[in-house]
Amino acid sequence: MKKLLSITLLIGVLIIAGCGQSATGETDDPTSVDEENQTEQDESNGSQSDDKENKEGKDSNNSKDEPSSQDNEQNENTEDEGSENQDNEKEKNDTESIDQGRAKTVLTEYEEAFKKVVSYTNDQGKQKEYTTKEGLKEHFMHFMSDELATSMVDTYFEEKEDGLYVKAMDGPTFLQEDKEFSFTQNKDGSVSIIQERNNELTGHVEMEYKLVNKNGYWIVNEVESRSLESNNEG
């Protein structure tokens, strides 16, 4: 009986021992879990590091692109300034230089300025646009000197209480474009256009139109008429 009991206890001990080993085998190894967690954390850190490096790389590329954009803008500004300087230089040359053709144009504009004002009147000769001599003088000064504008306004126009009137008289003697004339550049920088005229209205005269450059634009500075009648008699 005692022997049977001993065998039974031994079997029980073995069974308990086997269950303990099975339970131990099913239990996770803490070291293994820690290693797996560490691996996952390293992978996460690596991914974050890669993202950071990619972002820094993009920022670096953007930073490199910005000076290039600034350089392009500076180049465009330089080109624009160069083009503007060339245009200004061309305009300066166009306005300050003069030849026979340009001189003829200046005298044509001078003539048209006067004739347009005279023609823009009513039946009584009242000017429709300008009401005072001073206002008309300012207009004429775009084409002629202050002195010539004053002389022309005082000679050919009359200011009344109700406005400005054109006097009933012959107008100035202008350049006859289809006739020969001389072109002379003077030492003082002015230009002289001289033309001989001979008709019943003017007689035999030599007309001189002197042009000057004022603020980059050519205007008629003065007009002189010299009689040639005595030369014909001689």
C-alpha cells in the first residue's frame, strides 16, 4: 500500500513539473520583446530621420533656387535699364540733332499752329478756343520763342471784353516749302533757314527763320525780313 502511494505521488510530481515547463514555454521572453520594441523604435527613428533629411534637402534646394530667381530679376532689371538708356539716348539724339528735313518740319508746325488758331473763329472773327492773349501766347510758345509769340499775338489778335478776335489783315510770311531755301548751322548752335521771296504782297525780300533748341525741342526763335529791292535797282 505504501509503495502504491509513493508511485502515485511520483506521477503527480512529474505531471506538475511538466505543466510548469509548458507554462514557462508559453510565457513570452521579456528580452525578446524589448529587442522587438527597440527594432521598431529604431525603424521609426530612421524613417523620421529620412523624412527630416528629405525635408532639409528640399529646403536646401529651394534655398539654392531663390538666389537664382533673384539673379534673374537683377538681370531683367539690368536689361530694362540698358534698354531704357538706349531709348533715352535715341530720343535725345532725335530731339537735339537737326537737319534740313527736320528744320522744314519745325517751320511747317509753326505755320500750322498760327493758321489753325485763325481758322477756328466765328463769322465775327472771334476765337472759339482762346479768350485771352496770354492763353494764346502760352499755346504759341510750344512752337516759337516767348518774344516771337508775344509779337505774333499783339500783331494779329485783339483782346476785347467778350473774348479774343483776329485782326483783319494779312498774316505772317511763312516758308514756301516747294521753293528753294538754304540751311545753315550757326556757331551758337542755332540754325538759319533763308529763302528769297518776290511777290506783290511781300515785295522782293529775303526771309530768315532762325531755329533754336529749347529743352530738347526745336522752335522758331525769330523771323527777319530783309528787302532786296535796292539790289535789283542797282
